[in-house]
Amino acid sequence: MNGIDPYAYMQQVAARMHELTTRNEIETVLDELEYLFEVIPPELQDNAEKLISLLREKLCGAE
């Protein structure tokens, strides 16, 4: 994810959250966010944690 603006990416994920319905889609975005979480500044980690939590909840109900 070199060259990715973490804040912009998290905004995109939040905006697309309702479109993520399959297990594969959710797992892909979840993997990307979990990687991003490791490399972003601490001040962005709270927002990333919220998105990760929402995606994990969505994953439980995914097809």
C-alpha cells in the first residue's frame, strides 16, 4: 500500500461499507486495514480500529 493516503483510504472504506457483502470482499478490505493499522500514525489508529471492528461484525453475517 505504498503511496496510499491512509486517511483517504479509510474514508473510501467507510463510504463503501454498505457495498461489502461477500466474505471475500470483506476479508480483503479487512486485511488491507489491518496492515494499514500497523503503519499509520497513532492519531489515525482509533478510526482504523472502528472500521476494523465494523468489518469483523459484518464478516460474521457474511455469505
